[in-house]
Amino acid sequence: MILVIGGTGTTGRIVAATLAERGHPTRIASRRPSPGGFRFDWYDPATHPEALGGVRAIYAIPPVGEVDPAPIMLPFLDRARSAGVRRVVLLSSSAIGPAEHGLGLVHARLGELFPEWAVLRPSWFMENFVSEQPHAVSARDHGEIVSATGAGRVGFVDPADIAEVAVRALTDPTSHNIDHVITGPEALSYDEIAAVLSEVSGRSVKHRAVDAAELAARHSANGVPPDFAHFLASLDTEIGAGAEDRTTSTVADVTGRPPRSFRDFCRDRLRGDSASA
Ligand SMILES: NC(=O)c1ccc[n+]([C@@H]2O[C@H](COP(=O)([O-])OP(=O)(O)OC[C@H]3O[C@@H](n4cnc5c(N)ncnc54)[C@H](OP(=O)(O)O)[C@@H]3O)[C@@H](O)[C@H]2O)c1
């Protein structure tokens, strides 16, 4: 049994569906489970023991919006080890390495806790620009995407590529026992992203560059808790300084196929949007 925590989210739902297609018994866990899913809340330990029954491996999406997830995640992972879980694949971020605090601390402890593990460190998701994500809504309603990244570039990645790496890390006979920095095929600035969105959707989309304080205020106005809003804005500042201007060969190395480009991702995902606009 493979437990997919956050199995209704952006990568989790693709991971769960792919595992099931390939014949792996899968338990989909989240706070508001879909039919057949399992109720699990990182913040409610009463939901934890049952989720672990018969589980061999876990795909772990951290509690979303939590600046310091370690005190919430580590007791659960201790319990998982005691319950016989052998392998854990943690979804982290390219912006977070192993560290003494925050999600980096969970990353740093994973190999001590479990004989089999992997940490996925994807760059920013292409998904942020489609469906009801804030950039997508802003592009659709106001013809702009807003960032504090300046001219900085990001190796945006398709969540389906992240999910395929996750599935391999969960099911390959030999555990990866490594952290994977996962990017798409090219690093793009937000100006370049806006140009592709305009081209594919047929509607003008511009990038408006703001400073980190203004961006944090925008996030807060959209309901993001203040400390997390500042954390997100600080990541944009780091992008502006070049922190995400890179590509890796992880997707091709692990899955045997190249990662999808942003243009191809948009052609697939925005076709329906522009038809219904
Ligand atoms: N977006 C990006 O560009 C980006 C880039 C790099 C890394 N990441 C990382 O990706 C991770 C997930 O992002 P996402 O966009 O996939 O999120 P998402 O689509 O919102 O999915 C989150 C999933 O976790 C579940 N969940 C949320 N809070 C939970 C809780 N307290 N207990 C149990 N389940 C909970 C949600 O379902 P319920 O709401 O029903 O519980 C959902 O299934 C984050 O850790 C983020 O740092 C994102």
C-alpha cells in the first residue's frame, strides 16, 4: 500500500492516478477526501494511525502554507517508521535545501528515519499559470501577471513531470536515496512567460514587476497568512538574483523522456480556456 498524502492536489492526484493505473494499491489522503479517499490532516494526529495501516511507502506533500512544517511532520514520520514504512518520497522545492529549520529539516532527517527515501525539489510549477491559480486569474481578469522577480529566470516545470519522477521514486526496485532538483527544459523570465501566455491564449498578457513588499501585500490581500506571504515574496527576490536560473536533466534521467516545454503545456491546458472565453 502506498499512502499519497495530498493525493487530491496538483502533483498528488497525478501520482495517485498513475500508481493505480500501474497496479499499485494506493490510499489517497487529504483533509477533504474525494469519494473513496481517506481523511488525513497533518494538524490532527487522531487521523494518523489509521492512515498508516499496511503502508509500505508514502508520498508526502507537506501541510500547505506552513512556514515551519518540521514540528508537525516529524512526529508523524517517526510514527510511520515504527509502523513499518520503508520508503518516503517528500515533495519539497528547488528553493529549499537540507537545513536546520523549516522543510529543510524534514529533508535533512529523511535518510536517518527511513532506509529508502527521496526528496523532490521541483522548480516553480507551470500549473501556477492555468485554471484557478492566482497568476492565471490575474492574467485572465487583468491581462497581467505580477511578480517581484524582475528579469530573473525560472526553470518552470510541468507537474506531470514531477509526478512521474515521484512515481519512479516510489516504485523503482532500487530506492533513489537522493534529492532530485527537477526543472522543465528551459529557464524563462516572467516577461517570456507572459509572451507565451499571450501567444497561446490569444489575449494580451503583460508582466508587471513590483518590489517584494508590494508582492507580499498582494499575497496577504489574497488570503495568504502574513508570514507565508513574506516568505513567498522573498523567494521572488531570490529569483531576481538568479537563484532559479538553471535547468537539470532529472526528468529525462529518471523517466527516460524529456520534460514538457511551457509552450506545449499551455497549448494543452489553455486551449479549452480560450475556446470558452
Ligand atoms: N506551486 C509551485 O510553484 C511550487 C513549486 C515548488 C514546490 N511547491 C510545493 O508543492 C507543494 C504542494 O503544492 P500544490 O500546488 O500541489 O498544492 P495543492 O494543489 O494545493 O495540493 C495540496 C494537497 O495537500 C492537501 N492538504 C493541504 N493541507 C493539508 C493538511 N493540513 N493535511 C492533509 N492534507 C493537506 C490538499 O487537500 P485538502 O485541502 O483536501 O487537505 C491537497 O490534496 C507545496 O509544499 C509547495 O511548497 C510548489
